[in-house]
Amino acid sequence: MKNNPRTLTAWAYYDWANSVHSLVIVSSIFPVYFSATALNETGGPVINFLGLSIKNSVLFSYTISAAFLFTALLSPICTAIADYSGRKKAFMKVFCYTGAISCSLLYFFTQETTTFAVICFWISLIGWSGSIVFYNSYLPDIATEDQYDRVSARGYSMGYLGSVLLMIINLVVILKREWFGNISEGLASRIAFLTVGIWWIGFAQIPFSRLPDARFPTGTRPDGVQKTGQQTGNYLLNGFRELRQVWGHLQQQPLTKRFLVAFFVYNMAVQTVMYVATIFGSDELKLPGQSLIITILLIQLVAIPGAYGFSRLSERIGNTYALMVAVVIWIFICAGAYYVQTESQFFGLAAVVGLVMGGIQSLSRSTYSKLLPATTTDTASYFSFYDVTEKMSIVLGTLVYGLIEQITGSMRNSVLGLLVLFIVGLVLLWRIPSQKVYGLRLEETEVL
């Protein structure tokens, strides 16, 4: 039964469970610890990794890109198996436990175990991003279309709140080490990595206990169609065949296709801002670490009302127009970032980033859910396509940002590159009618 309050609450708790990885491991404590620990024998940043000499900051960036690329290749295979076996939740569990255990193993990260730690970090990213595709695909299964925006916003809001709560607990341990037996700062940081794994696994039990996990008779798809021998014989090919089939279906769904193209473009800029905001403040504005931590917490807290605010806005003007409002705000953010000079100006921009970050992520997920055909049952394949689109946009967005900085020598010029991406995304969104037209679903409306 859709719109069951207990099921919807349980679903949102997975955001609460896994978002600590994004904040603690990807955005805050782990990057700082990594920079201070992943050093060579003389204390320099150029280290040896699997026989290659590479700067630690570059290795950190490449590890993220490699994880997203690997997940983009792996998720189609897993979603194909999930769709044909009806074991979506089982795959979600595997990715969740893999990522959480890898986070916990970062407790053993020292200068001597840097290679091991990088591999654990890489696997944790795969576990996190891999579980998300199955988590997202549950939305059409547990909620009706009129609830997508609110349910999606609730998930993101709980994720921001949960990650901030654990972040504050970890910061207390790091900043007040005398309360915990005068442990070293390094040990306090490693304890933070351990708590991420425990938190992730622990709270994930709530959705795992309540989310449905339909099982289908052998030889049938979730929609009741008989599976062929060719389809069941090679899951490796099945995964990419599923993506090809989704792409083929998109040719008959022009609005869904247009949205994915627009999403790919503006998400390149959104995700890049999320990953490089701290680096921009540190390298370009020379802000102290404490200020950057405050900035990260500010972004997370403001994102909560932002997600709900844009959900309300979409109810009034429709999803596409609400997304366009968010993209316009992002354009002004990029323009402001180009000229920002002071710490207070940076804090002001960070507050606005948080406001639209929650809104644009939440609305993107719910808009895509609304655009899926009403008869779709293999939602995991469609969300695998969405996930691949998202991951590839992250890879290309960070690549564009880095290349512009490398060529021009300034991150401010890279910000202008992101501004261009937002403008292109806005134009692409303009071609999509907003929400419902004359009571029809989006994909059923006339192509404008």
C-alpha cells in the first residue's frame, strides 16, 4: 500500500543513516585528516600509491572520480539482477554494509597505511553511491505522485539533520579531547570514521525492516512478463541491455529525455560546487579550518528548510518552474563567488548555497519520479539510468572545474565555467512544461 506513514518514515531514515558519509567522510573531517596524514617520509604531499608518485590532493580527487565511474558501470548490472529477481532491498543492503564497513576500517588509517585507507575510502564511496540508486528507486513504489515532492524533501532534510548531529558529536570529541582521556587529535578523527560506519549500519536497520522487497516467480519479470533464456543467461549483458531499453523507451518519452539532459548539465555544476566549496574557501580566500567547518554546518542546516521550501514552491508553480527558480539562484551564487573577498561574504554565499542545494536535489529526484511512465514496474532500471547520469555529470563537472583552474591558474575562472553550465541548464529546463497540464502526467502532455 502506497503512502503508508510507517513505510515513508522508514524510507526517509536511510537518508538519515547514510548522509553522514557525505558530510564526515567526503566533505569535512576525513579530507582534513587525509591531507595531514597522507604524506611521504619527509612530510611532503607527493606520495607513493601502488607504484605511482602522486600528490595527495590529486589522489583524493581521482579516488572520488574513480569510485563514481566504477559505480556507473556496476549499478546497471546490479539493477538488472534486482529487477528480474525482485531483490532490490538485498542489493541495497549489500552496498550499505560494504560502504559502512569500509568507513569503519578507516579507523586504522595512519601514514603507514595510506594505500589501505585510500582503497577503503574508494570502496566506501562505491557502497554509498551504489545503495542510493536502490534507495531512490523505492520512491515510486511507496508513494503516490502527489506525495513525491514532500517525501523526497523529507528524506533530504532528515539526511542533513542526521549528518549534522553526528558531525557535532564528532567535533566535540575532536575539540574537547581532554573530556575523553586526552586522546590525540588523530585518534579522535579516526573515532569519527568508526562512528560513521556504526551510525550508517545501525539506522539503516529501520528502512531495511519496513521497506517492501517483492519476490517474483522464477522466470517472470516484476511486470509478469516471461523472461527469456537470453535475458537470464548473462546478467552482465542484461544490465547494459536494461539501460539500452530504458534509453529506447526515452525516445518515446521526449519530456523525460529533455529533463535528463537538463539535469545532466545543471547537476555538473551543482555537484562540483558541493565538492569544491571547502577547497575554494581554503585556497582562494585563505579561510581558517574552523571557519570552513562552520560553513559546512551552515550549508547542511540551511538545506533543511530549503528542501521543504522548494517542495512548497513546486506545489504552487510546478516542478519545472521551481527547478528553474533554483537554477537562477545558482547563477547569482556563481556570479557572487567570482567577486567574493571576505569571510562574511563567503558565509552569506554558503547560506544561499545550502538553501538551494537541498531544494534542487530533492526536486530533481521527485521530478524524475513523476516523469516515469505510469505503468513502469522495473523502477530500479530507470533509477539506474538516473544514477549513471548523475555520476557521469559529477565526473565531467569536476573535470571541467579542474581543467579551467589548471589552464587559467584561478578558481574564480572555474566558477565562471560553472555559471555557464547553469545558464545552459536553465535554457534546457525552459523547454519542459511544468508539472501537470490539463490533468495529464508530464510524459503524456504535448511536446512543446
